[in-house]
Amino acid sequence: MKKFIRVIVKVLLAGSLVVSVSPTINVSQVYAASYDNSFVQAVESRYNQLEAKYSDLYASDKKKATATYDAFYEQIHNEQRILNDLVEKDLDELAKLLDRDYTELSDKYGGSGYRDALNAYQREINPNYTSGALWKYATAINENYLSSTHWHFANQINENYRSSLMWNYHNENNPNYSGSTMWDYSNEMNPNYTSSTMRKLRNESNINYSGGTMREYRVGQISRAEAEKRIDKVLTDGEKELQEIRDAAVASLDKTQKDTVLKLTALRDTTVEKLLLQRTSSLEEIMSLRKRHFGGELEVKPLIISFDKIKVIIDGELQKFEQPPVNKDGSVLVPMRAIFERLGAVISWNDTERSVTATKGSVTVYLRIGSTQPTVNGIAKPLEVPAQLVNSYTMVPVRFISESLGAEVSWDQASQTVYIKTQ
């Protein structure tokens, strides 16, 4: 309860009593007049520095998370465009090939005895004939066909498709989406957000906030020593809490990013596998019908779907690498360990020498990182481009494979594909 001093002056004039009452003075204001303004300013400065620090950290974290999201969004959608182009081109080529075949069969077996067989074959090779063999492939690759294989993948990478993986990833990075990681993080760093950690620290440091430490000091309710002790603990503990909030938010965002990339990459690969299986199934169905009625089969080129700029095919099988091939100064470099082990060689790494030794049967291959002088059974096999590390993977010129293990290697510039034959 506030205490007041009232000064009453009694003046007797001409037999009259005149009472004059002075202005009311708050005792706390008297105390307040003695507070140390430099201390108040020091606390205010400390808080402002704390707020600025975590405001900048939040902005930096948000920028990084947004850039990471945007990069992956562009990557996965670019891969979908590649997939679209490949399967649409493939369907068009298959339809033309089979249509030409149908025309030739019609010319050859145009008699009435083959009419039903020709009609059945025509239906199966028509991509627009419902339930036909080629129609099954056409619908599987169509991202706009409800519940198709490609439709499911397209929706999961769509940030506007509710509950999709990309939708969830996008919202976790959105400070305006209620309940998201970035929303919580943003609010905790906001001194104007009710109940936020930063607001509590600002209020404790504010000489005008009722109940705050510095307010109690200003009005004389606590001593300078007590104020220093309390505000130091408040700000020290508060900074620790802010850092914990930041660490948790960054960890949560990183986990969402990694989980999303992992799941969508796996879904992409599963989608490709399913599309290729449907293609194989459709062609087998068509060829079975053709062989049954007309004899023989058509030779159809395999469809190669890869999202690496440079592809490697060993004995007709597309390879997948953790570190894909790269083009360095006009030379194609491939991951040595992955390919050599695929070819049956045993690889060992010498960390001291920074060298790799590969052994297959009676053949021993030795090379050092940065060297253009690898050896095969002790005989030098000079290279134009040295072996080098790319993202911690030993990469060697593709020609080195043929010169070391005797495989037949060819390069197709148009499709950016390395073909390796061991047989």
C-alpha cells in the first residue's frame, strides 16, 4: 500500500481559518529519484544485444532452411520433369513401333481368318483403349490419371497437396503456419508475442513493466545489489533457454528435411521401378498375343531412367551410385570402388599414402590420389587426368577401367552414358 505525506498549513487571517493542502507526493517516487540510471541503461543495452543476436540467428536459420527447401523442391521437380519426358517419349515411340508392326501384319495377314486376331492385337497396342496392354502403361505414367503410379509421386512432391510429404516439409518451414516448427521458433524470438521467452526477458528488463525486476528496482522495492543479482540470472538463464529453443528448432527442421528427402527419393525410385515393371508387363502381354497368332516377337529397346547427368550401364544394367559420375575438364570420372567391386575386384585404401589398391584374380591395380601414373601389375598406365577425391569418393577416368581390368568401355556423348561390358 502506498504511503503519503500531507503537509497542512494553517493560516489565521482576519479571524478566518484557511487550510492549504500541498500536492500529494508518492514515497516511491522519492526512492525512484535515487536509482542509478547508468545501471538501468546497462541492463537495457544487454537485453537489446540479446534480442538482436537471436533475431539475427533466427533470420539466418530461416534463410538457410528456406534455401535448402527451395533447392530440394527444384531438384525433385526437375527429376519429375526428366521422368515425364522419358516415359512420354518412350510411350510415343512404342505406339509408333507397334502401329507400324500392326500395319505390316495387316498387309501380310489380311485374310478373314486373321481378322479377330488383328483386331485383338490392335486393341492391345492402342494406348487409348481401356484395359488394353499399352493403355495400362500409358495410365501408369500419366501423372494426371487418378491413383496412377505417377499420380501418387506427383502429389507427394506437391507442396499444395494437403498432407503430402512436400506439403508437410513446406509448412514446417513456414513461420505463418500455426503450430509449425518455424512458427514456434519465430514466436519465441518475438518480444511482442504474448508469453514468448523474449517477451519475458524484455519485461524483466523494462523499468516501466509492472512486476518486472527493473521496475521494482526503479520504484525502490528492491536494492541495486538485489536487482543486479536477479536480472543477471534472468538474462543468463534466458539466453540459455533461447539457445535451447534455437537448437531444438534447427534440429527439428534438419530432421524434417532429411526425412523428406529420404522418403521422396525412395518414392521416386519406387515409382521408376513400378513404371518399368508395368512397361515390361505390357510388352510381354503384347508380344505373347503377337507370338500366339502371328509368330515371332519385336525387338524393343530397353527404357533407361536415370536422374544422374552421367549414367553408367554395366552389362545392360543401370548403376546407382552414392557419388554419381562427374565431368572434370572434359574427362568423365567414375567412382572407382563402386565400379571395381561391381566387376569383382577387392578394394583397399591406404590412408597414409592416400592410395587405392584393387585386386581381381592375378591383376593388381595401384593408384594414388592426385597421380597420373597408376600401375597394373607394376606396369604404368599414364592418365591425362589424375585420380581425385570428390565428396570423399575416389574418382578415376572411365578409360582407366578398361586399361586395368580389361572391361570394354564406350562413351555415348548424346545420352551422356558410359557402357561397360565384361563379357
